[in-house]
Amino acid sequence: MQYSSDKESNLLDVLAKLFPQSSKSTLRKMLTSGRVIVDGKVCNRAKHEVVVGTNIEILDKVKAAEESPSPRSQYNGPKIDIIYEDEAILVVIKPEGMLSIATNKLETDTLHSRCVDYVQFSGERNWCHIVHRLDRDTSGVMVFAKNKQHKETLQQQFAERSVQRTYHALVEGRPEENSGTVSAWLVEDKHLHVRKVSSTYQGAKKAITHWDIEDSDDHVSLIHITIDTGKRHQIRMAMKDLGCPVVGDELHESSANPLNRVCLHATALEFLHPQSDDPVRFASKVPFTGPESQR
């Protein structure tokens, strides 16, 4: 498809006019995948200024991959599982067993360091800012910001509890109820150990965990979880409080580890895009098997 602009605008607005049925998220993906050619050159900036007479060509996916391979396709550094990227954010899947970011021990291989390596492949001044974290043993969806302003916007959403965070856990046994909420006051010491305390304990922070059973059998249950707060180990401690520790979570009294991992996964994140203010949702499959396959 080719188009010649008849008025001043920005590139994202032009694409919205050409593809009125497509979401802004889809249009941004069209940009980041190298499908938009402006006056003969690939352009991936949503706010690129379009003037009268600007020639715009939209390549199909196959042709775009051949003519303008994305930086992702050429990158051969440490592996990262990218599910979405645009000029403002990078959304990836954190593997279990990997730190989100280095601690005071200055670990060199973390998800953050890998994401920084990736964005700097296309520009040494590029950077990835940490927005939130997942425990080392937890896998799942994480978002990074590509500049400080977008980082602050996203962190404000987390602080205001407006980010919808969904998890799945495979737990031992079956809770007595089908759903519920666990509220607890937690404190974390300098060694990153977490324990329950009273609400008046100095440094105590409230952790609110909502849960419901998706599937279960005589041995394990698959639990759908949303959280209002994001405290270290809060889900794992909540499941322990229910008498159903997360499978593989020996720290919180799990009795078996058949899959050689803590079976907790951050399944989805939903928030307002820091650049457009549009609601966006990013999700991934649960990487461990549920009760049906355990029978």
C-alpha cells in the first residue's frame, strides 16, 4: 500500500487513518517491525512529523523482513524472550532462576543486563530502565522503560495500584475454599528474608493477594492470582498460609519439586501505555503443567 499525505500530521495518526480497524498497539508493532517506509526510508517513530506530500509505503510482513530486518532479528547476544517492543517500552518474559536486576553482589548476568545489551545493539546510548521486579524463582511478564520519563510514569501506576498483575501458581493440595483474599503484614530484612509481622511492626508493609482455583485434583491445584501490592514472596507466603505451598517452593514448606522449579509465573500485565495513555495488556502461557497432566 502506498499513500501520499495531504495534510500535516504525525505518522501514527496517518496509520490510524489508513487502518481504522487496527488498535494503536497493532500500529506501533507495524512501525517497530520495519513495515513503514517514509520517503524511501524505514521509519519506526510513531510521532515522526508527516508534511503535505510525504510518501508513505506499507510493506507486508514478508517483504519487510526481507528488506528491513529488525534489530531483534540481527541481535545475537544473550538470549531474551521479547513479546513486545516499541520506542517507549520493552516487554519480555523473565526465565525462572534469573535475577531481575543485580543485587549488591553485582551479578553480571541478569534480565536487566540482557535487556540493556539488546537495546544498545541498535544504539550505544540506548538504555532500559527497571520498572518493577519479579523474584529470582518466579518467571513471567516484565516491562522495561526505554527512558526515564516513561519509567516514572509506569512506576507511578504501580505505586497507585492501577496495574493489573495476574499470576498462576501450581500448589500442593487444594485450598478449603474456591477463592479468597490473603492479607498480611510483611517485613524484609537486609538479607532479603521475608516474614509475617503485626501491622504495628516497624517497616511492615501490607500484602494483599486475591486467588481462585482454576483446576485441581487429589494432589495439586492450579491457582489464578491477582495482587494489589507487589511485595517480595507475598504470593508464596500467601499460598503457604492457605496450607498449599507452591510446588517446588522448599523455602515455604513445599514437600516436592518434580519440575525442578518454583511453579509461580507472572502471566499478564495490564497498564496504560506511558506514551499514548492507551490501555495495553501483555500475556504469556503458563510454562508448567496443571493438574490434568499430573493425573
